[in-house]
Amino acid sequence: MPRTWHRWIPAAAAPVVVGAVVLGGVFAASASADPADKTPQQVLELAASSTVDTFSGTIEQSSNLGLPDASGLGGTGSSGSSNDGDLSSALELLTASHTLRVYVDGPTQSRVQILDDMAERDAIRNGDDLWLYDSKDASAVHSTVPADASGSTETPAEALTPAELATKFLDAVDPSTKVTVGDPVKVAGRSAYDLILTPDSSTTLVSRVDIAVDADTGLPLSVDVFAQGSSDPAFHVAFSSLSLDAPSADLFDFTPPSGTDVTEKALPNRADAPADGSAPDAGSHPEPTVTGTGWDTIVELPASGDATLPSDTSMLSQLTTPVEGGHVLQTTLLTVLITDDGRVLAGAVPVDSLLAAAAQ
Amino acid sequence: MTTAVIASPSELAIKTDGLTKRFGRQTVVDDLALSVPRGSVFGFLGPNGSGKTTTIRMLLGLAQASAGDISVLGERMPQRLGGVLPRVGALIEGPGFYPFLSGSANLHRLDSADGFAPRGTRSERVAHALDRVGLSHAADKKVRAYSLGMKQRLGIANALLAPRDLIVLDEPTNGLDPQGTREVRSLIRSLADEGTTVFVSSHLLAEIEQMCTHAAVMRAGRLVAQGTLDELRSAGATRVSITTPDVEAATRVLLALGLDPGLPDATGPVAASVAGAASAGQPGTILSAALPEAVAPEDIVAKLVADGVRVRGFSVDHASLEDLFVALTGEGFDVVQ
Amino acid sequence: MSSSDSGATPVRSGLTERRNRRSVGLGFFASELAVLFRRRRTWAMLLALAAVPILIAVAVRISSSGSSGRGPAFIDSITQNGLFVGVAGLTIAIPLFLPLTVGVVSGDSIAGEANTATLRYLLVSPVGRIRLLVVKYLAAAVFCLAATLTLSIAGILIGIALFPVGPVTLLSGDTVSIGDSLVRSLLIALYATVSLLGLSAIGLFISTLTDAPVGAMAATVVLSIVAQVLDSLSQTEWLHPWLFSHYWLNFADLLRQPIEWSSFGQNALLQLGYVFVFGALAYGRFSSKDILS
Ligand SMILES: Nc1ncnc2c1ncn2[C@@H]1O[C@H](COP(=O)(O)OP(=O)(O)O)[C@@H](O)[C@H]1O
Ligand SMILES: [Mg+2]
């Protein structure tokens, strides 16, 4: 009598087939597409000459900065000081994983959506109008872009797109940076050059930055920042889909829905973001001073009565460790020192460098 | 034990060979070789737990045999299950219905499961089947409200939904009143008259004896007898009983003819019960003895009369199947009444 | 030996005709749906699901004194637009109530038939074991659709009755017409239906393991809760994308402008994987099982 073991063949095969499909998808995605060979210099030029200013796409961003998930640290209360609110939202952007959708049509029309669970944050730029919309509390902030600001105004969300981020790293390429080209990669279904920036410094926390540069257009498609001593990227941002067609114009035409809490806000004159890739520290009014060069750059915010980071909030005490002369927020990529006299020093460097800089 | 003479395998509605079923270490059906001729009413007899239902489950492809071959209506089972089962109606270990549906809705449902049953005649066939088991009046009643006997009838109706070549009924009279039992019996007879082979299992001997042409007897998973009822009967001994007040003279005559009247305790349960009845009766004592083939009953009477034995009663009894089955299946057999 | 020559002619010749080819099984599928939807239990479950948005709407209406600030923000938006009630109801029902009802239907699928002893009669009809599995699964899928549609429609109707209705504000801050929002509500119900297909397949498999329907139902529901707990633990993050409940609440992507379809696609693929794997397991188990109930 034949036994019935063969009836279990599909059950044994099904997971194998599912696994094969999943892995096959991964392999297909990483299959090399082999664009024409280019020297690092040529790839840098290709990226610099990129003229793509009309596209839409989805961006996946994830961080492994060694910080607890900031979304779980909301204990300070939403009605806390605005500084704390800004800090936590900036931290949230840096530490949690996000999916973003970007729609860009020329330098003056753009929309970035951060797709949260059951919620969404939008930043819409349409000509002179800049809208920030948060569905969680149905609030909107409206600003008018000054005429002389050209296209450089960006929101924290926009700073997270691979293109913006890559530009900052590429701008920071100096003689101390070794630039190489790795094997071609595929990002969002497009073949790209893998530009590898390796800081030639032993004092920075950054060990390597990988930038995928689209072979066709020179548009940076992904950025991976690796910390010293880790093979997983500490910060990863990449297009998961990209279209170079012009997005629908309706998307930029934003009218806050009725019932929205609208605030008018004047745009601050924003200094250039530090080169280490951190999002610009929102609401930082005092003029920062910059010391060091390249990857060792340290940014120092002088103490100022009202803008001091509240070191006594539970969130900060949860995140920082006390050191002699202040508190340190240590991440795998970035170190922040808050001195007892209220200065804030930040850089992609070890604590000792910050302490030394603070002592000067 | 004699087996029915078999002309060719295609004449068999059911044939099994070495059919065995084990549950863990317990062998529930052991090396079973059934031969059910087409057109027969085949009684499948055995005490509770002797493996009848398990055998039927294997015949119908519900359970996988541990060993052995099965062919039903000339086709191998369970390999050709899809082609065979539409021609088989079955009641297996009691009826099973959706309590929240009416009797007729239940039959519609089961009929729709048969891919070969034409949809156009469904309502008509359901009504006809219900009519045959006398359930027309309760067709629209929820099965929840059916009595045990009504459910049993509905189960039989389900077996009759489509024209069948073989009908398998596992203990069909369970839960039926005497009236229902009679109806089932005549239903089975009419099915047989239509040419349908009926395979009916039972632990009740009387039932099998009254309606079957063939029978097989199971005991603890083994087949202990199989054949036509006549074949089975002839396998048992024929006995003569004499009622007489002259016990000693009669005994002498019987011994002289080579018959052994023995003592009540030596002749088995049936003789014992008869002897018991005799001791209470007035006309005389009953002497009973097995009848050898060489002796004609009339010779016994003649000799008795010639020797002056007052014969008040004389009978020749073919052994009842009951005797046979008690002998075959031993203790614990559930004899009717 | 053969006594078939004595066979009488059948009563009515029309009744003895038999199809010479097996039907595809649509008739049996229809019968399965009829049995499912003729049960009082099924209607009780659908009514309970319909009660979810109704209770939410009534509760919000009675205590409409400002937002609680807890729970999904659009529970609050119910008060501004009744068309949100259906979505709010789905959000509340997806973690527990929907899996509960789907667990009951899919867990009952085979074990319930075994329990009423109808399974052996279906199989000797013969329905064919694979066909029975497929039909049972499809019926469970139809129930999923009925459940999510019931919830959505009940929500929309009670919303229209109790709250103002107008153009709907999406998560992106854009406003769409009532018609567009109804289409999106339908899409969300479809999304929720697709979300439950994997769980239905799991329930079907568990149902083939036992003759006790209550056990199969409970096991299915418990698994859906376990999956959601695992999905919320950061220690099992590697597992999250493989959990059938992982995308359950991502139907919010249908409330963005433009609609974000990727979660619909990922969810559908994931559920398809579950249907595939647990369908094969159910086949392996059921086709080799002795029906002894
Ligand atoms: N599912 C099962 N598991 C183990 N043993 C079983 C099972 N079903 C039946 N048996 C055993 O098989 C034997 C025969 O049972 P069954 O075929 O139902 O007998 P019958 O129908 O002749 O009364 C019994 O001893 C019973 O205990
Ligand atoms: Mg039995």
C-alpha cells in the first residue's frame, strides 16, 4: 500500500518556493547592471552635473544610531517647551525609520510626505508659499519664502532625501577623503555607480559613506553612512521607487482643510547645515561657530538665555550621560556635548574631541 | 468455512484482499478478504467493536488501509474514488446532518456535493428519497427537531438520492422503532429488487437473517465466515428433538442408531435452554441430538415407535444461524431479544 | 449468482439520469455559501461587527465635548465628517473583532463538518478533498469580504445619520469629494479583506488538525493575537515583515494623496504567501487524513 507522504510534498515545497521568490526578488534587485566604467572623478562630475529637478519617488530611511527610538520618548508632553518639541521631532526624524514620498517639479515646487502610522506630515513648497502640515493634530504652519532665498530653502524632511544628503557629503569631499567607485548597484530599479567616500581621518566617527549615483542622470539615489567598527549602515536613505516624470500639479496646490490650526511663521535665516549629515537643528537662533575641517568639523552653539536646550527634561536625561563639564549625547555617528554653561558642541567626532574643543 | 462461488471479479460489487487497518499497535481489521457479489443483499455481521465500521470507512475511501487491496464496483479504491463513489450510497456509523438546516435542505446540500448529480432533477430526487423513507411530512423541519429514528431515516434517504449500484448501510436500524425496522427491511428488499447491491452491517443477527442473501461474520477484526445464508446454515449441524415420557427407552434407541442425546449441559446453550423448558413442561422430556447425514429422520421415528416409545413430539431443526454465530463470535455477542 | 436480471425498472426514468461529466463545483460553492449564511451564528457575528462603528459613533456623539487626544486622530475627525466612522470602525475592529469572526468561520470550516459528522457524507458524495478545501477557503474569503463591508457600510450609514457629511480630509491634508471618499472606503474594506486572507488559510489548516471546532477557532484567534504581539516587540523585529498581521493597519496608505499602493501590494503578496504555504499544509494534512469522526 503506498503511503501518503507524497501528499506533503506541496507543503514542503511551498515555503521553499516562497523563499525562492523572496530571495530571487532580492537577487534581481541587486543584480549588477554594469553601466560603462567610470573613474571616481568622472562619477563625481556626473553627480555634480546632475540636472534632475523634476521627479517623484518613494524614499526609505532607517537609522541605527545607537539611540532609543525617539517615538517612545514622548514623555515630556506635547505641551512642553517649543524647543523640546523641535528637538524631539528632529531626533525622531534621525532615529526612527521612515518612508517618505517626494514630489519635485523644478526648484520652487516640491512636496515631501513623511508616511507615519495612521498619520502623515507634509511639507509643501509652491512658489513663495511654504506649508507644513501635520495630520496628527491637524495643524499647519505657513511661511512665505523671501524672494532672495532662491531654491535653497529646505525643511528638515527635505534634508533626508538622498539627493540633498549626498550633496552635503559631496560638497565636503576634500583632499582628506579617499574617493573610490565600487561595483555597480541597482537602486529603485535603476543602475547606479557606487561612490565610496572614505574619510582619511582617524578622529571621525564616520568610517565610510556610500552614495549610489544614477548612471543615467547623475542623481544620487541612496546614501549609506557607516560608523567606525560597524558593517551595517548607521544611517541609510534610498529611493525605493523613482519616476522622472513631472508630478501632478495638484499636489503642490495646498489649501489647509477646514478645521486646521494654521500658524503663520516667519522663516529664520538658516545657516548651512553641518557637513556631517545631521539634519539642521531646527530653531537654532544663535550663530554657530565652526572649528576643524572636513570630517572633523565641530559646530559650536554659544550659550544664550532662552535657546538653551533644557537639560533637565526627562528626555534629555534619558538620552545623555554626564561627563566632566556637561552632558554627552553619544550616537554611533554624531556626538553632542551640552556643557554646563549652556554651550552645545556637535560633530562626527569622539567625545574627547568635543571636550577639547569646549575647553578652548 | 465455505465461500461463495465467484464467477469473475467483475461480478463482485466489493472485493478486498488482505485488508488490514491498524490504529497504533491495535489491529482493528486483520487480513480481511470480503467478496460481495453484485445484486446480493450482503449482511456484514459482528459484535460491537469488531471492525465493521472501520472496514466500511476503508471501502469508501474515508480511511486509508494499512495494507491490502480494495475494489468497489470493479474499480480500485481509493485510487478511483471519484468515479466510484457517485454510484455508491452510504450510511456510515449513524447519520450526520446540519442541525440548523431542514431535512430537505440537508439533502440538497449533500447532493450538490456530488459533481455527477444533475441539478435539474435535484428537488425531485430529494422529494422522492424523502418519500421512500417516509419523511415527506418532516421535509421542512429543522434536523435539530428530528428524533433519532427520523435522523436515521434521513441518513438512508441520503443514500438513495441518486441511482446507485451499491448501497452501504452501517447499522441502518439503529434507533428505529419496530415499525421503522420493518420499513427499512422492506426498503432494502425493494432496492435489491431494483438490482442494487446492498451491503448492510449489523450486530443484530435477526435482521441479517431476515433480509440478506449473503453474510459475512466478523470477530475482533477477522473474517470468520462468509457465504450465502444457505451455505452458512448448512455448515451447522441438523438436530432432532424428541418429546417423550420414556426417556430411557428413547435414549437407548437413539444410541443404537448412532445419535448421542447426551445430557443437557453437554449440548450447548440452545439445548440447555430447551431442556430447561422441558423440565417445566408436562408432556414429557425433550431429548435432542445431532443428526448424522447417514440417518434419515423417518427411520428414527419408525424405530422409536417399534420399540414402544411414546413419541409426543418430533422435530428436525436445521441449526439456527444464531447457534452458528454464537459459536463463531463467542462471548459478548449481542443476540437480539 | 448474479441477481441483477431480477432488477425492476426504476420509478421515473428522469431521476436516474446522471451527468456524464463532473460539474466544476459552482453548485457546491453556492451551497456552501448558503449553509454559511443561513446560520444564525454568521448573522450574529455580522451584526456584532456592524455594532462596532455604531457604538463608536454613538459614544463619540454623546461625549463630543472635545477630543480625547488618544487613539488614532481620525476617531476625532468623525465629529467633523461622518464618512470617517466606517474607517474608524475598521481600525478598532481589525486587531481583535475581525480576526475573532474570521477565526470562527475558518476554524470551523473542516472541524465543524467533522463535528456534525457531515464531513464523511460530503466526502463520500463525493465532493473530493481538494475541492472541499478550496470551497471552504473561498467561503471563508467571502465571509471576510462580507464582514469588512458590513462594518464599513454600517459605519458610513450611522455616520451619515449622526454627523455632518461633506468632502473628506485625507491624511495628507488634501480634501476629496464624497464620491472619492466612498471609493476609498470601499478600497479600505477590500484591503482589510485581503489582510484577513492569510489568517483564513491558517484557520483552515488548523481546522484540518482536529475534530473539535472550538479548539480550531480558539487556536486561530490566539495565533492572530500572538502575531500582533510579536509585531509590536522590537526584539522580534527581524520577524515583523513575515507576520501576517504586519500590514493590517497600513490601510491608512489609502487615505493619502495620491494613494500609496505599495502597502496594498506588499500586504497582498504576504497574504498570498500565507495562503500558499498554509493551503499546501492543509492539503497535506487533509488529503492524507483518516476521517474517523
Ligand atoms: N479512531 C480510532 N482510533 C483508535 N481505535 C479506533 C478508532 N476507531 C475505532 N477504533 C477501534 O476499532 C475497533 C473497531 O471499531 P469499529 O470499526 O467502529 O467497530 P464496529 O463498527 O464493528 O462496532 C474498536 O475496537 C475501536 O475501539
Ligand atoms: Mg460500527
